[in-house]
Amino acid sequence: MRKNLFPAAALAMIGFTVPASAADVGYVQEPVTESYTQAGPLPLQAAVDIANGIGLVSVSNTNKWGNEWQVEGYDVAGSYMEVDVDARTGAIVNVNR
């Protein structure tokens, strides 16, 4: 009985450390892979999703200027960022940081 006690205790200790090591994985945001195939102009939420896909985290202002959406906000580091998205195709026209 005593011979099995030490290996059982060692296995129990290893079992307690596994969940803690799994929690050390950092959060990584997945890039936007959705394709907007809706006919007509690109909706505002689609333009915001596209801007989020290249690093915009917090949106502070949106404007539709001609044939493009201008999405303004901040990236992960807190730096100002403006993303211009084509309102017809969803292509990124310009990025100002």
C-alpha cells in the first residue's frame, strides 16, 4: 500500500498543474474571413468588421463619404487609426495611423 502512495500523490500533483498551464495561452483575435456577397452598397457593420480585421479595436466615428466608409477609432496600443473601406466592394482603400 505504501509503495503505491507516492506515485499516486505525484500523479495528483501533476494533475493540478495542467489546468494552470493551459490558462497561460494569450488571446489572439482571428482575422475576418467572412465574405459579404449581399447585392448593393456595403452595410456599415460590414465596414466596421473589415476595419476590425486589420487591427481597429474601438470605433469612435463612422462616415460615408462618396463611395467609401470612413471608420475611425483606436488600435490595441491606443493609437488613432482611420480605415477607408470601399462601400461597393469592401476593399480597404486607405489606412491612416
